[in-house]
Amino acid sequence: MYNMLDFFLIDDSQPKPNRNSKLEHIGGIEDELFYQLRSESIIDSWFDYYSDFRWGSEIVARIFLKLQQRPKSATLQKEEKAFSTILQKAIDAKSGVLAFGD
């Protein structure tokens, strides 16, 4: 079984909830894609796959734009599309995301 970094919608003004809070799950990515995007500076280097973190709506939009502007990876094309969909859901909801690694 793969480790997954799960993303949940969270309003920018909402305080950080605990893991038992009811947040809308919008998808997840595997470590291979996370580390590839981090090595390409799409995701900033201080974000850790195995630590919980939060991106506000501005960060989500910036990462989405960087992802759209880069050449697509032949090996991770399906995973990149899934990550773009996660980011698009947050943008459409005018929301940030909370990420939980497992």
C-alpha cells in the first residue's frame, strides 16, 4: 500500500482543526509526485510530505499556475492531472487546503 498525502478544503479564515474535524476530502497524492514537484520548486522545499501543513488560497493558486506552466512529465502524467484537479477544486471553492501525510 502506498503512503498518501491527503488534501482537505479549509477556508483561509478557519482556525486549524484537529484530525477528527469534518473537512471535505478533495484527493491525495503519492510521495513520488510530491518529491518531484518539490525538486522542481513547484512545491516549496520547506513542506514535508510526512508532516501536516496548510496552504492558503493564494499558495494554492500559485502552485496551480506553476504546475500548468511546466512541461508535463511522461512518467507521472496521470498523477499530475489528479493533483491539478485537487488544486482546481480548492480554487473553485475559493479555499485553502489542509494536508495530512500518512
